[in-house]
Amino acid sequence: MSRPTAALVTGTSTGIGRVICEHLLAAGHEVVAMSRRSTDLQHPRLHSMAVDLGDRAATAAAAREAAGRFDLTTVVHNAGIIRPALLADARLDDLDALTELHLGSAITLVQAALPAMRARRFGRIVLMSSRGALGLATRTVYAATKAGMIGMARTWALELAPEGITVNVVAPGPIRGTEMFHAVVPAESERERKLAEAIPVKRLGTPEDVARAVDFFVDPGNGFVTGQVLYVCGGASVGTIVV
């Protein structure tokens, strides 16, 4: 008897990750939700795992457990942190931490899922980068690791395409209603208002905006799209120079 398939999503306790889980559940997936704090989302097909993805050994153990219970045919690596600092204050310890979370844990989780994807000749991998990968003040370590995710995804896309596995990247711009955004920009503040006004579409994004992009990439019908980066940023990645 074959095991059930499932989608693995990281960073699911709040914000974007939580909404991605809601969308996948609505589409009929079993969902393994990994985050430091258990999500308050309740569903019979939701399987919550509390794990610190910055801890290499803990991530490996969680990956083995999830892959032992399910055939993981979809992986959405959404977990992330910023740790902003100007260059003069950037810390190599922060670089190590973000490298492990954004890049190292992605490798570990996808390696755990690969046997099932290869056996079924089907897989969907989505990495959550950021518009900040294009450069943003105070984002030395964040931009470096988020840009690294893009290079990693494009490499995996080439390696895995012959086996029916697609690898794509969603790169959000400013998304209100998330802990990470409001840790830097207070909700309902003047700074938030000015930021929204500076975006070409004249508003901040929402977790739903990002989840709909993920929906596209994980859809079984979209097997001809791989190695791509979709900026969900209201036009902020196009440019901000006004003449």
C-alpha cells in the first residue's frame, strides 16, 4: 500500500506560511507544517511539527520524520528572518544563522523529499526569496542569502527537470500583516503609509497575494514552468526612480 503524498511548508505559524497552508489544504493536500511555534491552524489534514530550522541536527531529524510518514511531493520553503544592519554593523554570526535557515535547511528538506519525487516522477519545489535580493539598505546578510536561494533554485531546476520536478522562486516585496514586516515597519505607522505610496500599485502586499503565486507554481498542470523567479511586489522590483 502506497503512502499518502503531502506538501511540506516551513514557517507556518503566522503570516504568509499560514495562508499557504490554508490554500494547500483547500486544494486537497495533506500538509506538513514546520515552524518554531506550532500553528494555530486546525485541520484534519494538517500535521504540525515544531522545529527550529536554524538547528541543523533538528532539521535533519524533522526531515527524516516527515519523509518517513509521507511521500513529500511538494516543498515550500517559506521560513525566514531579516536581522537588519548597516554594513558597518553586519555580523558574521547573523550571516551564519541566515545561511543555515534560508539555504541549509532548504537543502536538507528537499534532499529528504527527493526519493519520493523521483519515484513518482513528479515534484514541486518553491523557495521563498525576497525583492530584497535585488539590494536594499541594511540587508547585507538577508539579501545575500535570499539571492543565494535564487541561484540554488535555478541550479536545482536544471538538475531535476528531466525527472518531472520543477523548482521555482517567489520573491515578495513589502507584505503587511506578517511578523517579519511589522518588526521593521510598525503597523498603521506613517512609515508604512509612505512605503505603500512609493510602490507602483500604491498599496502593500498581503499574504494572500503571495499564496496565490505559490498556488501557480505547485499546480500539477504547470510542469512547463521551472527555474523562474516571480516577484510579488506591486512593481517595486521594476524600479523606484521617478523622473
